[in-house]
Amino acid sequence: MHSKGIERVLTTGRVLEECRNPKRPTSYLVYGEYCGTIFHVVCSKGTEHRMVVLFAYQPTLPVWASPTRRNAFVAE
């Protein structure tokens, strides 16, 4: 996935999860579609009003039962 795809997911997708951690900035799991394919993008707040993209991937088994639902049999 290239930067246009990541930008598309972040601007048109929806936040599935918010992960708070006392030692790091809050991160967000964003779900969206680009060129007919579902992607997840994990991002957090950077410095000077910027966003840091940590990684992007296609949600698949065994972790994801569907693009928006984690598999119940996999530990988080």
C-alpha cells in the first residue's frame, strides 16, 4: 500500500479502536477501503499537529474474523 492509499483510508475510513497507553501517545486503528481492498491503518499523534502512521495492513484470519471484528479465539 502506498501513501495515497493510506491517506484515503485515513480521510474516508472510520476509527475501530482507540488504544491508550500511559507511556506513548494514544493510537488509533482506522478501517477503510482503497481500490476495492479493505485496509487497517494504525496511527498516532506526532509533533506539531502531525500524524504518525505506524503501519498498514489487510485484516485477515486468524486475528480478524471480518474487516471490523476481531476473532474471539485470538488473544489481544
